Amino acid sequence: MPDYGFFDNVYDVARQIPPGRVTSYGAIAHYLGTKGSSRIVGYAMQAAGTAHPPVPAHRVVNRQGLLTAKFHFGGDTMQRLLEAEGVKVKDDQVQDFKTIFWDPSIELAL
DNA sequence: GAGGTGACGACCC
DNA sequence: TGGGTCGCCACCT
């Protein structure tokens, strides 16, 4: 079996994010039990573009709901993807962030 | 084996 | 309220 590390764990959670919803790096890290590793989640997302199967990293934003990953996607690709799912984005910031916020520690806590 | 890096978060002033 | 600084832990070289 493959060496399932922290990255794969992050990918697994990110893939469970339903369309039209977004989550934060800290939320995923907290769900994994390592909230201090919020940076690791972001680092994992960097490799998410090369991960298989692909991970919807565009649904993951920072704690402020800001599209920090947008710079890595290149252009407005991230915003376009979110808007295509019904997520309203303005000024690189997710509108009604707390409303569409998807917390794995709650949704997957069952 | 050790050092450096990083798509963040929380604390301090 | 806003800006700046520190910490934090896994992956890569």
C-alpha cells in the first residue's frame, strides 16, 4: 500500500468538499488534529495540482475567505471555478464566506 | 541526518 | 481596527 502521509490525508478531506462550498486550511488541519500544521495544508495544496486524482484546491481558501491560492492557479482561474459552482467572489474574497463555509470537523464529525 | 521552505493562523502592539 | 511578527509541522533538497 502507498505511504499515506499528511498530504494524502489533506487531499482526502479536500475531495469531500461539496460543490458550492469552501473551507479553510486551518479547518482541514484542525480536522486532522494538527491545527498548528495549517501551513502544511497549504503546502499540500501546492502539490494538489500534481496529485492524483486531482484535488479541488480552488475550494480551499484562507481563514479570511481570501483567494490566496489564486496567485498559484494563475489568473482568475480559481475565481472562475468558484463562481461556476455558485460561489460569489468579489475582490478575491468569498462572499458569505461563513454561510458557505464547510467545516470537515463538523460535516465529517459524524 | 540536517537545514530550508511554505497556497496559514494566532498573538502582540 | 489594522499591520507586523512569531510559531508551527510535514515535505523536499
